[in-house]
Amino acid sequence: MNAEEDLLSVHPEDGHVDGNAVAGAMSLVLGREATTIVLECAECGDRHRVAETRVYLRCPGMVVRCPACSACEVLLVDRPHRLQLTLMSIRIMELP
């Protein structure tokens, strides 16, 4: 089993991993530890830490979804010479 298969085996039913998978890249963009950042979903109002989100890696970039309603909250794309972070269905982002 390779590393990607090992990560995806956590939730084989839909291929997601937890938010820790995106925390390193988000930390680079935001300049601080990302796992404890609190997000409030604009769709359902759920409040959760980045570490609790569902992350899909088999997409163009990393897609971060709300653990309560699956709304797409963040899209992180590794582009040549830069990381692009797009905030989507987030009402509030609290940086500790």
C-alpha cells in the first residue's frame, strides 16, 4: 500500500481524509498553525476546526468540506510558484 492509498483508506466510502491533510498547506498560506482555526459554515452555520473538516485530495487541488453539511468551504490549489487559497462557503474564520 502506498502513502496515498493509506490516507484514503481512512474513509474509503467517499475518499476523504480529515483536515490535518490540508493543515500544512493552509499554514503556509496563512502564516500560522491551521488545525485549530475555527470555521463557521455559511450554508448550515456549523462551527468546527479545520482538523475536523473533510478533505478530498483527488480533485484539482484540495477541497475542504464542512463536516456537517458537506458544503465546499475552501479550495487550495498548488499552482506554479504559488499556492492559491479560495474561501467559499465560510461565514467566519477565527484565527487563534
